[in-house]
Amino acid sequence: MNKLFQTNNLKESINSYLIITIGLIIGSFAWTGFIIPAGIVGSGVSGIATMIFFVTGLKVGYSVFLINTVLLLLSLRVLGFAFGIKTLYGIIVISFFLWLFQSLITEPLITDRFMSAIIGGIMAGAGAGIILSRGGSTGGTDILAMMINKYKNYSVGQLLLTIDVLIISSSYFLEHSIEQVVYGFVTMGVSAYCVDLIIEGSKQSVQLIIFTRKPEELRKEVIHNLNQGLTIINGTGGYSQDDVKVLMLLAKKKESQSILRMVKMVDPDAFISLGSVMGVYGQGFDNIKS
């Protein structure tokens, strides 16, 4: 049993890193394929690295790696090693792919600047959302915000927004163009919306109520094979007046299809009610924030 648990943990860890890598690739491609070629300065460390690239010609991947390394070293003294291996992995991988894609993509993929801002923002937000949904991070201004938060009574969210606004606004001094700043804010807004969309989507939960003549078989399948908890409710049929067992369980939305397939296999005549729930708090789901 212990060996099986370790195997499942290893598979989950590998799967998590694969998904984080996909997110990092999408984010890197968004910057090097759309945002940077359009002359747009976005938010975060990538935005700072973009300005450095416009001024000096130093590839964005190098700057992202150097800035993040400095921030990490500074944070060790202030915060301790609070970011974990996934943050280090994220910094190294995104720096590599930014360098690689910028070396391969020498011409803008889209000539229209507004479309580049929209598409780049969508892809950058999608990539960041995928990374964050798996507990990953690319460090950057998150580290700076957390260091300031330790000594000043500002929320991390407020600090991140302030830092990003300052980064994008400072791009005005590159070409003295208000238009460039506006495109930067468009990219940031679209990106932030996509991040929220993906993170909230990954947290969506469903409630299943199952009326079945095979409650014991379903109970074993749900608990032992699907690794889900459930509650068995005693009920009475309204028409037949027979005693019935009703199974109720809460699960992540992405897991609902595997549960439905399992129910169909065990009891094709089962009656199932499936509904979305606003929030589920407790073990295996979200934590209640104080």
C-alpha cells in the first residue's frame, strides 16, 4: 500500500511538472512571438527584461534569469527559502525558452500591434494560469512584493499591481509614446483576466447525488478506485415507499466525467444529479482564508 502511494505521488509530481512546463512554453512564446516583436512592454520581470532588450539588445532570457537570480538571493535573507523547487525550475525553464524562441523568431508573427497585444496577453495569461494552478511560479515581482510586504503593511496583490503599473508606465521614456504604454496596459489587463479564468476554472467543483440499487458496489469503486470520499444517505422512495440508499459526493469538475463513466459501468440504471457548487472548503479542496 505504501509503495502504491509513493508511485501515485511520483506520477502526480511528474504530471505536475509536465503541465508547468507547458505553461512556461506558452508564456515564453507569448512574449517572444507577439509582445516583444510588437514593441510592447508588459508587466513583471519580463517587462523589465523587454525594456533592457530594447535599450541594449540583450536577449530577454538572459535578463530574466539574472534579475530573478538577484531577487532570489536577496529573498533568502528576508524570507528564507520559501519558494521551493518549483520556483527555481520555473525561473530556469522560462529563461531558457525565452532565449530559444527569441533566437528562432526574428520577424513579428502578426504586424497589427493591437492584435499582438490581445493574443500575447491571452497566451501569457493562459501560461501563467496553468503554472499557478499547479503550484508553480516564475518568481519575479512576486518575490519583490513579498519582501516589501514583510516590512510594510501592504497586501501582496496591491504591491504587484503597483509594481506592474510602474514598469509599464516607465516604458513611456523609451519612445515617449503614450500609445506604447496603453498597449502595455491592454496586454496586462487581458493577461490578468486569463489568469483568473484558468485558476478559477481549475478550482470549480461539482456535487453528485446518485440514486442506485447498487450502493455498496459504487461505494467501493468511488473510495478505492477513484480515491474520492462520499456520504451515504438513507432515503425512502416517494412512489414505492421502499428504503433506498443515496450517495452524495463532492469532486473537482475535471474529475466528474470519470465518476459518471464509473457509475454507468456499475449501474446503468442509476439516476444521477450533477450540479456546480460555488465553493467547497476542507480537506482535498480549498482552505478557508481568515
